[in-house]
Amino acid sequence: MLVQIIADHPNKISDLRTLLGSEYRVSSALLNDENIVPVECCAAIIAADLRIADNIAALKAISLKDKNAPRRIFVFDHKARLFAAQAYALGARHVMRDDFESEPDAKLAAEKMIRKL
């Protein structure tokens, strides 16, 4: 099962790869990379700061090109409901916070979101 991770910072990519473990094949790309190629995958996990206008613009551009992922999971690092609302407006099917260390069931929650096809 292929999962594509798109993030605005390399540390977010490595954190999400660690969370997913070796159970999934993972493709990853940086958000502002001009060469993002849409990948046929079962889920796309997007981790980006939605307070930054350039990130939102890049996500809109990607969502117009990439209609292949049946599941789009947005991961954000703020509690505000506004970020969840923005994520849903950008095509999210699920949203989750990135406090993986404090959330013992984060891996289980992520797996449920990915598998929920």
C-alpha cells in the first residue's frame, strides 16, 4: 500500500515516516518543490503550516493536479479549528494533530484513516 507524504519541512516527512513504520511503501515530497509528481497512492498525508499563504497556494495547485488519492489526511500542529476548516476546504478527508509523542494512539489513528477506503 503506497502512501504519499507531502510536507513543508523535511523534519515533518521524517516524523511521519517514523509514525508509519515499515508497513507502508512511502513516497515523499516537499510542498514547495516545483517537481512534485502526482503518485497513484491509497492515501496522501499532507503536513503543512496553513498560516503561510504560500503553503495554501501550493496545496491548491497540487490538489488541482492530483486527483489520485482517495484519502487525503492533513496533519497540523495547532489546536485552532480554523486549521481543520482550511484543511477540509483544501480537500482533506481527515485531519489530525501532529502531537505524536503525547498521543499514544497516533499510529493507530493514522492507520485507521489510511485504511478507511
